[in-house]
Amino acid sequence: MDWFDPLRDFFEHTRRKSPKSTKLEQPVQLVTERESSHPLQFGYPSPTIYAGIYAGATRVGSIEYGLNPILDRVYVHKIDVDDQHRANGHGLATLKVLHEQHRVPIVPVHIWGSALGFWSKAKSALAKSGGSIAAEIRGEDEMDAETQRWERLLNAKPVDPVDTSTPNRRRRMR
């Protein structure tokens, strides 16, 4: 028996009995309240979507998110579950709904200190259902780099698979 076994057992026992255990399978719906698209917004020309999070007929929170112009990432700017509805799995269920709708990685934009635990839990919970949460975008430099990435991909010339102008390129059989 190692010297840290009693300590590990104590923390495992405490963690199992945690009253703040959350459930992933809380059914929620996202109801779009408004959309905004402005040249100074991150993700422009794609709109930023402001939606209410509903569990049944009850509004339990809100989310601010947007897809990038090449539709390969969902950026979550803000997810807010009302105090009386927290720790019921509504935030995790909201991310699962976004994943099911778009089937692309979810990218948090500037995680605040109090939300680090949520995003850590969400990353592992979403991975179990086939989704993924990519690295956070934090600050103007990272936003600019991400904007340049999708602008470069938007402006890229599509490659013709039957192009014979290059001598070493094989012609694709049809």
C-alpha cells in the first residue's frame, strides 16, 4: 500500500458523493431571438446568433454563438444558464444540441475564470457523444489568426482533379 492511497480514497469517495453532479441528457431547445452581422464582429460576414435556451416551456438561459464563413467551426461567445437552473445539465445539453445541428468542432471564445470547470467537463462529456471542443480563442491576435485562416480558405482556388497542365499530375479515371 502506497502512502497516498488513503488520500486518494478520500478524494474519490468525496467526488462520488458530490451534490453538484450534472446530467448531460437534459432536453433543451435553442430559440433564436436575434441575429447580428457587422463588419467589426468576429466571424463576419456570418451572423452572430443570440438564442434562448429552453427546457420545455421554461427559459433557463441564453447563448451567443456563430458559425464561421466556411462552416467548419461553431464559435461560442457566451453561454449563460440562470442561477436557479444551474447544475442541471442545461449548459452541456446546449452544447450537445449545437454539435448535433452543425457536426463541427465547438470553439469557446474567451473563457472567463468561473467557466473553466464547465468547459473542462463539457470537453470530456461531448467527446463521449462524438463531438469535440477545440482550443479556446483568446484575444485579438488569435481572433485575427482565425479570421485569416478562413479568409485564406475562402479565397483559395479550387484544384481541378483532372488538370493536365502539370506534367507529373496523373489524370483521374472517370
